[in-house]
Amino acid sequence: MAHQDRYGLPLSTASDAAAGAYRDGVDLMLSGWTGMAETLERAIAADPDFALPLIARARVHAFYQQGDQARSKAALARELVARRGTERERSHVETLALSIEGRLQEAIASTLRHIESWPRDALVLSLPLGAFGLFAFSGMADHDRARHELCERVAQHYGEDWWFLTMAGWAMTENGDVARGRAVTERGFNLRRANAHAAHAVLHAMFEDGSIEAADRLVDDWIPTYDRAGLLHGHIRWHQALGALEQDDSARALAIYADVLQPAVTQAPPLNVITDAASLLWRLSAYGHTVPDTLWQDADAAAQKMFPKSSLSFADVHMALFAAATQNHAALAARLATIEQRLAEGKLPAGPVVPAIIRALAAFADGDYGACVQTLAPVLTEVVRIGGSHAQRELIEDTFIVALMRSGELPRARALLDARLHRRPSLRDRRWQMAMASSATKKTPA
């Protein structure tokens, strides 16, 4: 009998071992679990002419910014699938290869065509769905809605599938349907607890609905089952650190940073390394907590090696956090000049919001809060274009609110906080409101 993947799609291999290892490797990828690379390597060894485990392995290389290995395996997969592969497998390989090569618009178009014909090809469907996926990094202003609508279109093909429920629920949460999103994600999580993407998606819903203590318990209970080498191990603890900051517990946030997030100890992919480190240290500082200079300097030195040149806008914004915080004006100016050049050439998908954010961050770090406000205000609604999740992008809005407070524009700060608190509870936002109320009382003549 012909081999199939877990979703019933035929596989062009006669090897039981290759088919079994490929199915297991894909499940490990879809759950963000450890062992994905080794499992896919077993599939490749069992049938070296089977293209699908090769392109999947290339994608794992891409996760870890191992570009040469990723592109080499993608090229070989293209050759193999042309010689021995179905129409579906050729389209599958080509779509993943375009993504690996950073050809975003081509990869998105290929993904959507592919899903129309083979909606149950989960690995291809996964490409646009994550916070670091094709939609998020495309520069689209409506990528949250686009992910949700894509999931809705194909939901009939998946039913109670643990992976699909995870991603569909997360898409609902990010698109603003938090209660439904949390419920759907939790269904997926309960079907497969060894699923880091599900744990992560539940934490996002808890962030949005203010369940900080429940989120903390979830991480404490679940994280011992997840190896530190896991794709999302550090990032899940990053969420726990955000919860500590909600409780105004900077000591715990810094302890989490020292344990799993600082570049010297983390085993996360490079993009997670720089974004988790920079955003947590910046939040600590912006919220008024002391961050030792050595933490910034050590993290910046590691980040410069990982992202020495302008690349994804999401990475560039976080690299700007490092440069601004360490007062490395030369590095900031050089990166900004490259970004401006890419913008002028039409090669910056996220558009003018990127240089505006970077200038505002620099002004904030220099203590010029008025300039920060003036620069950020016109582009706040465009910040979504840089990608990532709402929880990650909220850093920019937090910076704007703190800049408003420090420049004395309390009514504008209160209006923003009121709007946020109407959407979701936040202990930190309540503390900021109380601090402004106290400040206004002190300034009122007796």
C-alpha cells in the first residue's frame, strides 16, 4: 500500500522507515518540539531520493539562520522531486524553497495556490500562520485578519486536529476574538500536550485577557516537560517574564532573563534570541527598572554577530533597541541609512513605519521624549506592518505612552491607557493611571 502523511496525502517513497520518520518529523515541526532535525535526517538516510524530508530539513536549517545549508538542501529537493515526485510534492517543495530563499511575495502566492488544491498540506499551510510567518513579515497591515480568514476557509478540512486548532485559535486571538481563540487553542493543546506552539498560543490568549497568574502557573507546570533546546523554550519563559513585569516584579523578570534568555545561555533560533532579549531589557528600562549596562552590552555584542546587516524589519527594529540603549549612534545611523535606501528602492515591505520607529526609539533613549512622541504618533497604526505578535509589538505603544507621560502629555497618555484597559485588563496600565492621577493631584492648587 502506498505511504501517506498524517493528513492522508500520498508520499513518493517505498520505504516504511522513511515515511514513518517523515511523518514523525513533520509532527515535531508542527509542535515546535525537540528532535525534529534528527528525525528528518533519519528519513533522509532511509530514502535519499525522497524530496519531502529534505525540504523539511531545509526549513529547520532556516529556523536557525543556517542559510547555506538551507538553500543547498532546498536546491537538492527541487532536483529530486522533479525526478520522482507527484504534482503536489513538486508544488510543496517549490513553495517551501521560495520561503527559505526569502522570496516573500512569490512564496505567499505559491502557498495560496497550493492550499487551494491541497488544503490538508499542513506544512505548507503553516508558512503564513505564525508570528514570524509569511503574512506577518509581508508588510501587510491586515495580516492578523488574513491569517484568521485563511484558517476559516480551510477549517472544514481539519476538524479536531491538534495542530490546526492550535493555529486557528491563535489566529482568532490575534484578530481580536480572544475568548473564542483561547477556547479553540486549549482544545488543541489538550489533544497534544507535547506541543510548544499550543502552550505559546494559550499564553497569548492569557496575555490578552489578563490571566497573568494562570499563565504563570501554566508555564511552571508545563515547561519541565519541554527541553531547553526546544524552539520556543526561551520565548515561553519570556511570556512569563512579561507576567512578572505586570506584577512589578523586575527581580523575577531579570532572573528569567539570566536563566534562559540572555544570548550566552539560550539555545533559541537567532531571531528569537535578539527579539526576546532586546524587548525584555527595553521594557524593564522603560518601566523604570534598573538594567545593568553589562546586560545590554553583552546582548548587543551577540546580536551584532547574528544580524550584522539590515534584514527583516522586525529584526531591524529590535537591533535598533540595542543600538539606542547602548548609545551606539554609529551602528544606529548605519542601519537606518540602509533601511532608508531599501525604502527608496521599494524593497522595504513594511514601508516608512520602520525608519520612523527607529528614530523614535533613538529619541527615547536620548531622553528627547517630545521628539519620540512627534515621530511615533503619525505611524502608530502602521506598527502592525513590522510583523510579530500583538504582545511583541505592544513594546512600541508602551514606549509611546511612557514618552507621553515623561513629556507631560498626560491627557493623551490617559486616553491611550483608557482604550487599552477597555480592551483588556492590565495591572501595569492601572499603575500608570494611578501615577498620573497622583501627579495631577499634586499639581492642583489647594
